[in-house]
Amino acid sequence: MIIYGTFNVALVLLGAPFFEGLLRKITAQVQSRKGPPVLQPYFDLLKLLGKEDIEVGENAGMQRFAAYLSLASILTVATLVPMGSSVPMNAAGDSILLIYLLTLCGIATLFAGLAAGSLYSLVGMSREMMAMMTLEPLLAVALVISSINAGSLRLDAVLNGAVYSHSLPLSGLIMLGVMLFSLQGFVGRLPFDITEAETEIMEGPLLEYSGPKLALFKYLQMAKLMVYSGIFIALFVPWGNTLFYPVSVIIFLVKVLVLVLIITLVASIHPRYRIDQAIRYFAGMFIVSIGALILAVWGY
């Protein structure tokens, strides 16, 4: 199982920039532009990692901590999510730990904005905090419903389509819609890339970062696209994980590709929401998810 966990980390590190490049290329095609090469994110990361690590201010230590914590937390999540196999590190945690680790990714961004100290980074940090308060509970409810239907908090039970146990319950169908309509927010893409809105607050929490630390935060954003897609697949469309291992990985990557295409098309045709619009949107999704939770408790 440790081998599978290591493979998942390698898969995210190697595959996340590719899907990011694919997203950029498709976005450009939809907007009638040529766009950058699909491999451009790899070159961008290598360039940033090769730059001088400039540190200013009194919070350089917190800046480094936030950068390391951001990528480390999402890669730890990758070891707990099935990506073409059973749950790799099933005995290492449960659904509650998974929720904590996913929240930790957002907390790392809060640390980054706080440590930078500029006005734009503090605005970005406040937006991230408000988004977390309305967005993260949606995933927590989805995992709780899956745990109720599975009768266990074990990851191998929860991340195996347990939302759909008991012959496609109404609660599972509702959460499928909620998670699908909230996926843009989880991966930080238009219309919900409010925290790093370049035209408004110039990358927000990441404004004062450059070089290797910026590369780690960019890697986090790319990895989120793949890891959250993996969680969505594990909760709602896990079929194929029991097949021969290389074949199951290919099936998993095809599913991720489909989700990336959906995310790209939505991002290409929607303008960015204001933070108040996003909060109202996710608050509505949360109310719907609470209804699904009540139905799950009642056995529906």
C-alpha cells in the first residue's frame, strides 16, 4: 500500500502540470487563440525553481512554512485517495483526517497572505477565508453522507462510491449535483478564482512570492485540479478501480480528463463572480447539501 501511495504522489507531481497545460490550451482554443504549448506549465515550474529565492520582511520563516505546508498537505491527501487502485494508505486515516488535510491546504494560503503583509495579499487572504467557510463544508457533508451509507469512516468504504449505496439513494443524487456545480470552486477556477484574481488584486496572497516558493504554490493549484477530481471520482464514479492496475490507472486518467474538460468549458464561458456572489452561491449549495444529509440519515 505504501508503494501505491508513492505512485499516487508521483502521478500527481507528473500529471498535474499536464492537465494544467491542457486546460490552458483548450481555453485558448475556445477563445479563438493559439495558446501556450501543453507542456508550458512544466517549463514555468522549472524556471521558478531555478530562480533566486528572495525573502523580504520579518515573516520569511512563515512564508517558507506556508509554501512547504501547501504542497505537502495536498500530496498527503493524494496518498489517501484511490487513483486507479484501492485506497493506498487506508489504515493511516479516515474521512475525518481527509477533511482536516483538505482544510489545511486552504490554511496554508491564509498563512501565505498573512506572512506577505501587503494590502493585496491581505485582501486575498480574507477572500480565501470567506470561501473556505462556505465551500469546505460541502465536501465534508459529501464525505459524511458517504460514511453514513457505508456505515463506516474507513476510507476504503467511503471512497468507493458509498454515496450511491442502497440502490442510488436520493441523497447521493443530490450530492452529485452539489459537488459537480461546486467543483470549479474546489479547484479555484473561473468563475471562483476570486482569491488570486489577477485583474483585481494581482494574485492576492501570492503577490509577494517569487522563485521556488511561488513554484510550490503554483504546484498546489495544479495538484488541486487532479486531487479533487480524484475525490469526486472516488465518491461518485469509482468503477474501474478493481481492474488490472495499469488499465485502472488509464481509466482513472480518462475520467480526470473528462472533468478537466468540463472545468475548462465552464471557466471559458463564465466571468469571475464577486466574493459576495460566490458566498451566496455556496451558501445555497450548503443548504441543499444539508437537505441531502437529512435524507441520508432517514435512509433515502
